[in-house]
Amino acid sequence: MNKIWIVTGTEYQVKVEKYHTRTVLIEHNLAVCSTKEHAEELANTFASEGNKYLPDTIKVKGYELVGQTYHNFHEEA
């Protein structure tokens, strides 16, 4: 397996405490897939589930195996 596809998403949390409100953004790796089609299908599923992850932040990132490490050469700047 020379390529893997990772589905990522950002979770949005608001915690209300006694004197202030805290907003937390956490990026999660939601799935690791061997095909891009399966990763895109899972990304659509996570996006349609509703309010746990911000819909615009769910992305599919491809990684290629170089030596013994996976590298994301196609990362957007």
C-alpha cells in the first residue's frame, strides 16, 4: 500500500464556565482509508451527520509512502 487517504475534521466545542465562555477547536483524524473513493464517501457521511464537526472543515488528505514514512506532498498552503 503506497498511498493512504485520511479524513480529517474540526470539532467545535463551547464550554460555559462560571465567569467566562471557552471556545475550543480540535482537529481529528476521523478515518484512514486505502482508496480515495472510500475516504470521500466517509467524508460525505461525516459532513451530513450534523453538528459534531464543522462541515467546511472535513477534508480528505492523500499521503504517499516514501521509505518507511507517509508524506503529504499535496498539502495546500
